[in-house]
Amino acid sequence: MSEDTGDELRSAVECLRDAEELVEDDEVADRLYAEAESLEALSTRDDAPDERRLSGHRQTLREHHQRVGEDARDRVASALDHVVSVEDAVGEGSDRR
């Protein structure tokens, strides 16, 4: 995986950790935590994530964005932007093959 891809995923993790601290609902906080853990594991892999997996993360983050309060919404949106950036980069890479 490229360094930029790993950095984008780690940035998404940081955003989710920030959002997790801002939500009051324990269930939502647990879901944000789980998503951050999943993205963090993805960021440490040698190979780039596939588009299908990233699409799943994108969908999950969109759902979280709708569930969190106003305070955490910007952080979840930033995490989503980072994941979409990685998804775009992976998609471009697959077009060149």
C-alpha cells in the first residue's frame, strides 16, 4: 500500500476517534470505535484495500453521519472524505491494469 493511502486511512481513524469522544450515545460510540479499529487494521496492511471493502466503509460512515449529533458530524464527514479519497486512488490504480 502506498504511504499516502495509509496516511489517509490513519487520518480517517483519527477523525472517528475524535467523533467517538463527542457522542453521548454509548451504542453509537461503540460503532464509531469498531469502524475506527477496522480502518486502522486496514491502514497497516501491505496491500491496498479493494474497492468493495472501501465502498462498505463509505456506506457505514454515511450511516454514522446520519446518526451522530451535530458536534461529531463534521468529524465523521472528514473521515468519510479520507475514505473516499482512498477509494478514488484505488479505483484509479485498477484502471491502469
